[in-house]
Amino acid sequence: MCGIFGYIGHRNASKLLVKGLLRLEYRGYDSSGVVVKNGTLESFKDIGKISEMASSLPSLQGSIGIAHTRWATHGAVTRENAHPHLSNDGKVAIVHNGIIQNSEMLRKRLKKLGVSLNSETDSEIFCHFISMDLQEGKTPMEALRNVLSMVRGTWGLCVLFLEYDFVLCARNGSPLIVGRGKNEMFISSDPHAIREHTDQLVALEDGQIAKVDSRDVQVMQIDGRAVESSYLNLEEEWGESELGDYPHFMLKEIHEQAQSLQHCISGRLRHAEGTSVLGGLQIEPHNLAQLPHIRLIGCGTALHAAQIGQILIEQWARIPAVSHVASEFNANDPVINPDALHLAISQSGETADTLSAVKEIQRKGADVYGVVNVVGSTIARQCGKGVYIHSGPEQSVASTKAFTNMVGALALFSLQLGRSRHLSKTKGKSIAREMRKLPEKIRSYLENPGPIDEAVELVMQSKSVLFLGRGISSPVASEGALKLMEIAYIPCLAYPAGEMKHGPIALIEQDSPVVVIAPNDGVQDRTMNAIHECKARGAKIILIHEEGDPIAEIGDVSIPIPATIPMLTPLLSVLPTQLIAYQTALSLGHDVDRPRNLAKSVTVE
Ligand code: M6R
């Protein structure tokens, strides 16, 4: 979604701002803009691609500026609504991420005061109120505090002043970090944009404001109380984010899965004891014995990983577990048991729906552990404990390697839990052995992925695609459907295989493509029933099955994956679904990495 980048230093700001925006591009946007201080506040913005905006950007001098990528919420995708927004006297410029809920009322107040508004956005009010206060003699900090006391909603806000050599920032519900270079400072909503300049950063917390000049950042609470802020170290793995020889980030990230899973599990498996150790998820044995249940919360792909985690926890640790759609979690005033364990799962660590569920659980007295990819992200910090999944940067909007590592981390956790309870050492060792083999199996599958092109032929012109799976393959079916839908724009439906006859079967007609995930896992025979029911009505079956399994004969297109133990099959069966989605989107000529209307990190509820 919206992104912010700022620079205060000694180099040409506009070039760095454009570079920073390009690093934010993967998050999804519809317009972009920059403003640089150079005698006046020179601003340039446009709809469409950053590269197009940048190619018509006049040469702007100046070494201090702020920039933005917008993902429309209030007001259409127009140049006027793009950020930055400038006060009418040209002395204050702002960029804003988030939503101001009482903006209508504040816009009316400004109009009554005779201020002409230049956009339909909720964000523009900031620059006008600040500018009026400056005209009345308030300091920039006083003016910022004053406008923040008027607004309700969420903000990651940067303010640039014509008459001052610093940028003021504020954060409430929308991330903002400040990175320190050598006599230069960077501001961004995403560590990814800063990583190439520095690995030293300060992450603002909700309710904080900051003054950033070319040498340092001063952080304070909104009421002016000073805050002791220390620089975090961005982990090394956050660096490798270039496309290299790949045409798209999605394909690159699909192929990185063997290595990223290796990162996630290496050093955490204890083969001799048949267990694993996740430092951030160590729970005292006596608390474990009393755990009433575990709840796992996430959105989209993270939700599907949570659904798999639920099954793994119940199977291996025999603790009741349930997964929840984060965006629904708070809707019905959930009952929270403070003795229960809660896991918030998120790649970005910024998903507003998940964050809001975390806060609700904490408000009601329980702990939440984060299972997060982005180091130092809001959810990771809000939880204060948990594990990083170590996928490295994921830039394609369609999540692939983060799914694999979420499932990998949850498998490690389930094994650790199981071994602290009833799981035998022998069983634990065989699970650990299989987990260790997974990266190599992923690698070998991706080297020889089977008849993906034939599957693409079946789905690419179809009205809709049905995905079926049973047991632990049911969330894999959901994940495959989500992927194909989000990048190929084909309506997809995912159902537990046994549920198909209770409704979705009505959709099946001659040649309807049905993707079936059917590893040899003990429930396969009943998945077969669903396959026969589809075939009897003319459906074409794309079957994902284990190598050497005679079930292959039943598929119209059969895609073999390496065999493993049933509970780990999602880590292999998801791979062909990712490739089918990728190839289909490509064949249909879509922008694979930046599908329409979607954002990489969804920071609004
Ligand atoms: O960053 P998160 O894991 O919290 O994101 C959750 C969803 O927005 C995300 O998984 C989304 O569904 C992806 N585009 C799926 O490919």
C-alpha cells in the first residue's frame, strides 16, 4: 500500500527519493510524487508508474525531500490526489500513509476558514493546519502536535518545511522508520527501501513524533516527553533483493524456497533428541501442561499457513488449536483465555487486521507470539516475542516463500510442543529427519516441475477453477486458489474435497478445470470420491500427487511431487499451484509481480 521515503543529507535528494520509491514499488500503488527543498518547495507528482513520473521529473536540486507512493483510499487516482500535498503558501509539504477518519469534518472547518483545498484526500488537511499555525507564530513541532490533537485515525506522516532544515515525522498505526547514514538520514515506511543505505535504524512507535536532521533523529512522545531511542541492526539477509537473472520476483521467490526453508529450519532442529528449539517460542513445561488451547491468526496466505499450523499442533502436540481470519477476529468481541497461547502470523508484520487482533488479545490479558518475516516490523514489536521465519525479502505481491517458511516455522513449533508433551522421541526423530530432507526435495521438484504448461492450457481460458483438498491439503487448495485468483484474475473456489458434493458440484460442466491436491496421506481414498464425482460430470482433473503413486492415472494432467510424511506434504504440494498461477498470469499478459488493486502490505482495516 502507500509508501514513504525521505532524505535529509548532502546528496541530490530527488535521485535518492526516486530510488527509494522504486524500492517501495512492490507494495502496490497507483500514483507517486516527490518534493524537494531548493529555495522553494519543488513538488512533482503523477499517476501511473514511478518510472514514468521519474522520466518527466525536472532536474530538482536540493538535498532534503520527501516522497510517496499512493494506493487510493479517499479520492480517485488523480494527479491532484497524489502526494505530496502542499500548503497554499508553499511553505509546508506533507506525505501521509493511513486514514484520517474525521477528515470530512476537518476539511469543512478549513473551508470555513477560507482555505482552498486542492484534492479530495483525507491527508491534505495536515499541511493547511500546520501552515496556519506557523503563520500564527507556532513552532513546527507545536504545529504538528496541534494538528495531531485534532485528527482521529492512523498515520505515518512526514512534514517538510521551506524554512527549516529538518523533517518532522509522526506515527500512529502506520509504520515509519528512520535510518542513519554518514551525515545523512533516511526515512521510510519500509526497511526494504533503506537497507541499501544503512543497516542502522530507529523504528517509531505509535504515538511518537520525531525530528530528523542530517545527523540524527530526536524521538519524543506526542506530548513532548523525550524517548530513549536506540538504533536497531537490520539483519544481513534483508539485503539480497535484486531480480538477478529472473524475469519476475515471483519466479525468483518460488525458486528461493529451498534455500529460505533451509534458513528457517537450520540451527533449529535437534536431530538427536527428535525435537526443535525456537528460542522465541520457549514455553515453560508447567505452563505447557496447562495450555487450554492455541489460536492462530492471519490473513490471506498467512491464514492458510495458520490453518496448516492448527492441524500440525493438534496432530503432533495434541493441544486443541484453531485458526482465525484476522479481519473477523474482533468483530464478535472474542472471549480470550489469558492462559491460552496466541500466534499472529504475518509476512510483512504490518497487516492492520492482524495487528488489530493482536491488540485486542493483549487488551484482554493474553500474550501473543509473532510468527513474522519482516524484522522489527510493527506486529513483531507489538508482540514483543515470537519467531522470525527468515524468508528474506519477499517482493512479489503474491506470497510464495513466506508461506513455505510460515509452515516451516509452525512445523518446528509443533514438533517442539509435541516433544514437550506426548510425542515419542522415535516419532520426533522421524519428523526431524523428513524436515531436514525438505529443502532438497523442493529443489529437485523445481528442477523438474512436471506438466505445468498442460495445466495452464486447461485453466487459462476457463470461467472459473475449483481447487479441492482434504485434511492438511485443504488449506493448500485454498492457497493455490488465492494465488491463481490474485495474479491471473480467474475466479477460483477452494473447497475441502468432501464438501464439494454439498454445493460447488453445481458449477461443474464439460471441461471445467478442477485442481486436486491428493498426496498419499491416509485420506486420499475419500479425495478419490470427489475426483470421480467431478469426472462423471465432464471435469478435467489437474492432479497433484506423490511420485510413483498409481493415483496419477486418474488425472487429465498429473503433476508428481516428491513423497514425504503426510503432515509435511503442504511444503511440496503448494509448489505446482504457485507455478500454475505464475505461468497462467504470464500467458494472459498480466503484471505478475504487481497485480491490479492489490498491495503487498495491507495497512488499512
Ligand atoms: O503480510 P501478511 O502476511 O500479513 O499479509 C497477509 C495477506 O495480505 C497476504 O498473504 C496476501 O493475501 C497475499 N497477497 C497473498 O499472496
